Amino acid sequence: MVFWRFLLLLIMFFLAGCAETVVRPIAKYNLSDRAEFYQLKKWSFDGRLALFDGKESWSASIEWTHSDGKDELKLSGP
């Protein structure tokens, strides 16, 4: 009986690993018409920044979260 429960649990983990997240393509938005973006109540942006100046270069991670009229911007790097 324990074997069958373990097998069922294992199958559930494998099926959950095949789940997909629907992402809307950016092409749907016309960036010249920003009214739709200004109406968003909650959003976040995660990415990386790279700066170059002649022989030197720097990189950083950026996390920008907007919710309830509050913005939080985190920059991290070396």
C-alpha cells in the first residue's frame, strides 16, 4: 500500500513539472498608447543592468515592484 502511495505522489510531482504559465506577448501592446499601462495597479520588473565606460564595466541586478501607489526599487551588485 505504501508503494502505491509513493508512486502516486511521484507521478503528481512529474505532472506538476510539466505545467505551463501563460505569458502575453509584448507585441499585443502598443507602447505609444500608454494609458493601459498607467491603469495597472500592481506590477514588477526583474532584470540586469550593464554599464560600460571605456576599459571598465559594471553589472547589477534590478528589482522594481509597484503596488498600492508605492514603488520599491532594489539594485544589487558587487
